Amino acid sequence: MRNEAQAVVIGGGVIGCSILYHLTKLGWSDVVLLERDELTSGSTWHAAANIHGLHDSTNISRIQHYTMSLYKALEAETGQSCGVFQPGSLYLAQTEEREHQLKLQAAKARLYGMNFYEISIEEAQKLNPLVNYDGIRCVMFEPDGGNVDPSGVTNAYAVGARQRGAQIHRFTPVTATEQQEDGSWIVRTPKGDIRTRWVVNAAGLWGREVAALAGIELPLQPTEHQYFVTESMADVKSHGTRLPSVSDRDGEYYLRQEGNGLLVGAYEKDMRFWAEEGTPLDFAHDLFPDDLERIEENMMNAIERLPAVGEAGIKRVINGPMIWSPDSNVLMGPVPEVDGYFCCNGIIPGFSQSGGMGLMAAQWIIEGETEYDMFAWDLARFDSWATKAFTKARVADQYSHRFAIHFPNEERGAGRPARVRPIYEAQKAMGAVFGLNAGWEHPLWFAATPDTKDTNGFTRQNWWGPVGEECRMLRDRAGIIDISNFAKYVCKGPGAADWLNAVFANTMPKTVGRSCLTPLISKRGGIAGDFTVTRVADDEFWVIGSGMAERYHKRFFKQVPLPEGTTFESKTEAMCGFNVAGPNSRDILQRLTNTSLATEDFPFMRSAKIELAGVQVLALRVSFTGDLGWELHCATQDQVRLYNALLEAGKEFGAGPVGSRALMSMRVEKGYGSWSREYSPEYWPHEVGLDRLCKFEKDFLNKAAAQKVLRNPAREHLVILHLNEADVTASNADATGGEPIFKNGEGIGRVTSGTYGYTVGMSLALGYVKNAQRGDEVEVMVLGRPHRATILHEPPFDAAGKALRA
């Protein structure tokens, strides 16, 4: 066994072997995989191993399609059979909502060149005559869908990795992972130790235990999961060709051919946790006792849809463990607080994602960044607030709603609240309907009656009207928005300006009281973040960014060493904030302070530490709504006092609380981008209009990458679109994000943010397009159906910026 390696992968399931294979494929040959038992031990060996491309996240769909196309090439490369069966998959819609979901997926598939399209009931009957199609609204067909052999795929990855120089050691448990002073790691095993720069935790059911060896806690929880295989069936045997699998998610089961029988699996409501206190170290190729009564309702749904299932005997039952994250997506990426430690844990559809997951992991480790924006998988989306209790509650919800539609703007309540601010109860009494952002509860909108719940769907919901009232109130008078969930940092010390200039692309303010907007550049030259930086003293700066990305951004900040005597610390928990905006905002705030807020004394993009209603605040004259307004940041213990004073002063002017959905509408009216939507590592500065904020006369993080991409013409441009009112009225739906954009039948882009612009009377969308100009007519695929739209020449609200500077 080698005593040094470029990377050590812990875990010999399908994911660990795929990561090893892809590391070698990208050029690293000095890599080692350690498996405590035999390859495929844990969850891999008993997996149903279905493969499909359908996912609500476009990038995850792309990764799944990569995986599906990889298996046959892997067989040819290695000579190891992957047991690939691709008779196709039928996706059935029983409800209007499922039809919307599938048609949107079909539109995305058309944009990205994926093989997923609608077929008639008659065509579906020919493909799978065992299915009863009564009550089915539409059928989609995925020709490449099917299943693979779990052991075959895992061993093919292993063979491919070995052929490129990797070592695999079975029956070699890891007993310790110890980081050294130089940042490298010692991985200890009974067969010897290995020094490495990268520890890769792909330990599956033992992901928690392996992470704990390095002092890392991962929010993971295993459950039981059952499927059964029927005896041989004459109708299956006599069909002649392999039957396509059936995805009847409204029926809450999955079904495919297995031999001459059928395999039926379910995610039942009456789920069972397993190994809550830790996965047993002696567990390997083990199963749990059968408990088919738990999935009886799902089985009956399957029998109703495929009556032949009910006539066949059961050959065998598999009841084995799976391990879940709180949102059922993988926990992937370098741990921000620990150098050289990479996780890939909590994978559910492993055989649909293994190839893409291995590729993304290898890119991240070797190249420093993935080619796609994978924040949906980034473990940095969770932090210490994702406790065991939160994780358990969310996993129970995810498992029992595995096949439920996750609608745009949907907020699931399991495990909440996780973190609240002092004004939470007061906001709740005012009718606030809350969302979850980095663990924090924050108001989405304010209902007339407390304890109102969101309704969910692809069309306009119960919050659509009230959100419009909040927008009009703020634009006409004023509104008070809780912005406490923004990430807030203080950089202080003699080297503060130099350090910030070395991190961010823009030049930091040289004068106390001035602010600037600045991008953070990613490894490949894209937009890793957007920040407001304010100089509040000669040696002190305030930095404000995306709250949901705070842990993600740690990776970037730590790449630039802090000068001696200089500190950079998060104030997100210690500080809260409000945005008071609208034409009457100055009058409201002037009632509460002796500091002059007149434009000549407090112009746009300026700041000052002032006293407001007896509370010390940092006031910044900026507003994400595009109106005259101020951001006010105070100590958390002063939040209630400040909020009450703002609400009381606002009454005279007809101002009141405003939620984040109204903020979304107003920032789109203004054409403002938002991180993880318009701003992402996938987008280059000149594609999003932030190239003017990159100052190349100085050095900054990933400057060379920014210069490299800026030498290329923009691949696409961020634009604002106005959707045709008649089409929107007919569907009762606005764009929400992810909808493809077509022009003359050709896919030219996709929506990143969509909403109704209440104060401009337009259904609007921000999106990226290529081969299109302002003024062009295009089609936006809302609900998967074409909605006519026009690319606007400028944002419909205050394009000249007069309101901001009033």
C-alpha cells in the first residue's frame, strides 16, 4: 500500500469508486481508495439501481444525463459489464400539477438537447401494455431510462480507476484521519498509514462516523427502504422486448422489469429511521426484516395501475438502509472550515447521479471548482443550525414526500423554526408567513390573519394578491423590510483595506462613509458573489452579502491570508437589519433621528453611524427595491426596539411591514440580479454586467481567471423580459425561474428569476439569452407552454435611477 497519495477516497460504494475513476480520468493517478469491507457493502449492493434524467434542478438533470450516457462507454473502456438495460421510462401524470411539472421538464430537455418528450397514450400502450392508462393526463417518455447492475457499475469504475494507476484496498478500515501542521492529512489503517493532501469522505452509511474522525459533524440520518420483486409473469415474458419502467409519482411508487417479473418500490408515509445514534461498524451486506404492511397503500396504487402486479406472487423483499440529508440532496464539497477534506455523502439516486457526481467531485478537487453551479449539492448550504433534531424531522418529511412535487416558492415546515430573531413572535402575530434562509425564519409576506399558511402550486397562489399590496404600499408610500438574514461582516485593522482589495474585484472605498458594490470572482472567472462594502472608519469596513452563501463564501475569504493585526469576522448573528424604502422613507426616519437625511447631507451610496429612536445603527443609503431608502443595521438586542419605532413612525405615512416576496418583485422590476439566480460561478462578469466593477489595475482573488474570460466574447447576456399579458392571464402563472426561452423554435436561454411586477403592471422575468437583441419577441415556457414575451430595452421601474438618488 502506498504511503503517500494525491487523494485518499474512503468508501468503496458506487460513489467512492466513481470519484476515484474520475480523479484518474482528469489526470491524477496517485490516488487510493480504502474500503472497510467488500466493494458495494452498505447501500450500493441492494439498490434498485434505476437510472433517470428527470430532476427539478436543471444542473442536476444535466449531471444525471451525463451519468446515463456514461455507462455503456464505461463498459467499452473497461470490459466490465455494467448490466445496462435502457428500454426507456414512462412518466405518468394523474394531476394537472404533475402535468405542469413534466411539461416544464420536457421544455428544459428540448433546450439542453436531452431525450425526454411527450408521447400519446396509444404510443405508451404499445411500449408497456401492462399499464392501465385510465385517468392519465399525459405521458412523457425518456428513451434512455432504465436500470443497471449495482455491482457491475461499481466494479467498472474500480477497473477503470485501476487501469489508470489507482490503488483499491478492500477490508481496510480507516481508524483515524489526522491533519498535520502543513495542511496534509495522515489517514491511519491497520495495514499502514497514508499521507495525502485530500481526504475524500464517500463512506455512505458510515459518512457520519468517518467525518467524526476529523471532528466534522454532518447532518445525515439513515432510514429503512423497501422494494419487492415478483415471481416470473407470463405477460412480461411474452412481451418480447424489455418493458420500459414506470414512474407514477402521483401513485407514490416506482416500477420496472426485473428478470421476467417486476420490481416495485415505495417511499411510504409510515417510514422508519435506523441507526439514529450511529451506523454499526459490523454492518455490511445486511438487510432488515420484511415489513410490507408499511407500503401496502403504495402497493395497492401500483396494482391499480398495473393489475398484473396483484396477480403475481412475491419472489423476494429487500428492506435495506439509505442515508439522507435534510433536503435529500447530496452533501458535497470541501468542508469550508477544514482544508483538504472533501465530502460526498447522503446520496439517494446514486445510480442516476454517480457519474456526474464523480466528475463534479474530481473537478472540484483538481481544478478548484465545478463547471456547473452546484450550490444545490454544496454542503455549505447547511451549518451548525442543522442539528440532529432538525435533520431527523426534515429526513422524515423528505422520505415520506419523496415523490411529491416540490413547487416553486414552496417552504416546507418540518424541523422549523431552527433559528429565530427577537422579533419573530411579533412578526408572527402581525400575520407574517415565514420562509427559511440559512436556518433563519424570515417573513415572506404578511397575511391579514395570523397563522395563515402558503398554498403551493405552479400557478398564482394565496399570497399573490397580498404581496402586490405590499409592493404598492412601498412604491407609493414606504415599507419596512426585515433584512436580518443578509450576511454581515466587519473587517478591522491596519491591513483591512489591503486585504479587502486583495479579495474583491472592485477598488475599496478610500473615504470614510462611502460604499461600493463589488463582485467576488470564482476560480473559473465567474461570479462567486456580490457584496456591498462600506468604509466606516480609517481601519474598519462593513461587508454585506448573501446570507444563504455565508458558509460557501468562507472558502474564498480564507484563500487570502489576513495581514497581521487585521480581523475579519461574521456579525450575522450579532446584528440585525431593516430596509426602510419608498418615497416617504426619509420623512419616516427623520422623525427618529437628529442626523440630517437630506440628499445634500446623506447622498446615495453613503453611510454613517447614527442614532435612530435611541438605537445606535449603521445607516447605508441603498435599497434593493430601487427606491429612495436606507439599510439600518443594529445590534440584535436592539432589534425589537428599532422595529417598533419604525412601525410606529410609519403609521403616519401609511407604511408597514413588507416581506421578501415583495422585495423579489421590486428588484426584478428594477432589473437587479441576486446571488444564486443571476449571479453564479457559471456566469462571466461581462455577461451579467459586472465587468465594469472589476478593477484590473490592482491584484485580486482569481484576477487571471477574470481576465481570461473577459478576453472571450460573452456567450449570453442577462436581460429583462415582459411576458404577454393575455398568455399569463390564461395560464394564471408567472415565470418563477428555470423556464426555457425560445426564439423562432430555437432554444436561446432560460429564466433565472420570474415574478409579477405589481407596480409596473407586467409579468416579468430576468434571464440569460444568446442570439437575441433588446426588442426581440421570444417565447418563455411557463408551465412548459409557450408564453409570448418581449426583451425590454430597460427595466420598467425607474431605469434612470432618479428614485434612488432623490
